[in-house]
Amino acid sequence: MSVWYGTMRRHHGPDQAAGATPDGGGVPERSGGEPVRSGDPTTPATPADDRPDQQSVRRGVQLAVAAYLLWGFLTVYWKQLSAFDAVELIAWRMVGAAVVMAAIVTLRRSWPAIAEALRNRATATRLVIASLLLTGNWGSYVWAVTNDRVIETALGYFISPLATMAIGVFVLHEQPSRAQRIAFVCAAIAVVILTMSYGRPPWIALAIAGTWSLYGLTKRQVPLGPVDSLAGETFVLFAPAVMGLVLLSGRAGSVVDIADTGDWVFVLSTGLVTAIPLMLFAGAAQSIPFTLLGPLNLMVPVINFGLGWLLYGEPMPADRVVGFAFVWVALVVVMADRVSAARRNAARAAAAAAAVG
């Protein structure tokens, strides 16, 4: 996430940049709904007694690793449901997630904030747009997993930071840095190579990256914390998801038609597997710097890449490896640029503090 965080912070501000996770989670809030800006590398240093201690950092790393491992291995979870239609599975996930998020919102006592947001027409519209983008992202991912395209999901999450930068340059009209120009060239070369390798553009990867980046942009416009925002998005889609299940459940081969006990356990637990890693990530983000949390985020596409190639035997010819390599080079270039910028900002902050002192 360090790459994604760095670009999103410049494009949309620190609160929403920190809110990026593979399942729409984000930076946690204090009891009053105020976002916690933990370890922001581009803000002035905080007093020593406000910084997390080493034990807190270690605990945060453990929580982050647990969250990213769960997100990565969700591929194995969805593979167990490959017999069912991806659209129906997403409907079940939306319903399950709404139920679980309702319980979480009740525990957090944040119903008034969500109700107020939904009463505001502009905010409700943004929540609907965000929910549709999230549905598109989840749907693309689940469809890919259940149709033996796991490696393409890894590609999608690898190129998401580059798609976010593209939004900044082409939509928000920002001036690209030299590193970003190099990354764009590498990404374009990668898409050309992978198109030739697959015999078609990598549509699933592009859809995952595009919907995820646009989701982050839209989510920034919602005046709710990340957890409450995700809850609002699932609530908005609850009724359509239920209607979809009513229509789809009557078909031959639906979950209601052919699922056994084990299948039902997986289907009814989709809300939990959506919420649990989100809560783990929220705990992690309170105590460790995003410069550390970010690289850990790459565990998710790395796990998916390994699962698709080594466990599920998806083809990975040499030309495809070359295409992925260009994406990895682009990420390294941008990450190095962001780390360098963070160090420069930290040095300026230290110099300014010394001058004041």
C-alpha cells in the first residue's frame, strides 16, 4: 500500500489514501469518528510520547500480516464455491456483509452518522456510486477466481497503484513526475506484452485495477470514516442484493438448488470473511507507519500469483513472466520515488523543528 498510499495521499488527501485495502477497508477512527493518522511519512514528526512503542508496532505488524494473509487466501475460499455463478455469490456476499456490518455499526454506535449521510442526497449518491464500483471490483475478482484466472487478479492488484496515478494525471490533471512517466511506460509495455501473451487484453486485471482506483477516488467524497463508509455501501446494496437472490435462486444450479451443507457454510460466512480482515487491518493501521504497512500490502497479489501459478496450475509462459516483470519494475520505480520523497519531507520537518527550537 505504500505506493498506493503515496499516490492517493497526493491526489485525495491523507485520510482516504490511508483507507485503501483490498476489501474497501481503511484507516481506523477514534471514538469521535476522527481518523487516526498513524505513521504518515509526509507529515511533520510527532512528539516522542505520541509515537507508537516497539511493542505496539510489533502487534500492529502481526495484525497487518494476519489481515493480508486472509485477503490473499480468500482466493482459496472462493475456489470452494466455483460451482456457483459469480453474480449470485456476490449477491450473497453483499447480503452477508450488510448483516455483519450492521452488527459492527451497532457496536460502534455509529448509526446516527450513517443515517445522516444517507439523508443527504449528494452523499447518498456518492455512496451508491462507491457501492457499484465495489461490486464491480468484487464481482471481477470472484468471477476470475471461479473461472481459473487467479493470476489475472494478482496482475490487477499489482497495477492498481499505477491506475491510481493515471487518475491523478489524466483525470485530476496533475503533473507526472519522472518516476511516474517511467512507470506509465513500463505499464503500457506490460499491457502490450500480456495482450499478446493472452491473445486478448487482460480485461479482468484492468477491471479490477480500474474499479478499485475509481472506488478510492469516489470514497474520498463520502464524509464518513472507512468502516462506516463500507457499512453504508453494503446497506445501499442490501435490497438489490436480496432481490437478486430471489431471482437467481430459482434457477437450476443455484446455491439454493444444489448447495450441500459445506457449501452453505462457505456461502453464509462470506460476510464474516469480508469483515474480519477489515477489522484486523483497522487495528494494524493504528500502530504502525504506512511506510511499513504499505509493502506488506503487496502480500495479497504475491499470494494470488503463487496460488494461481503453483497451486492451481494456471499457465505462466516466459512472455507472460516478462509482462509481469515490467509491472514489478514500475512498482519498484514508484516505490523508490515515494520513499525518497518521504525522506526528504522528514528531513525538512526535522530541520524546521530544529530551527524553531
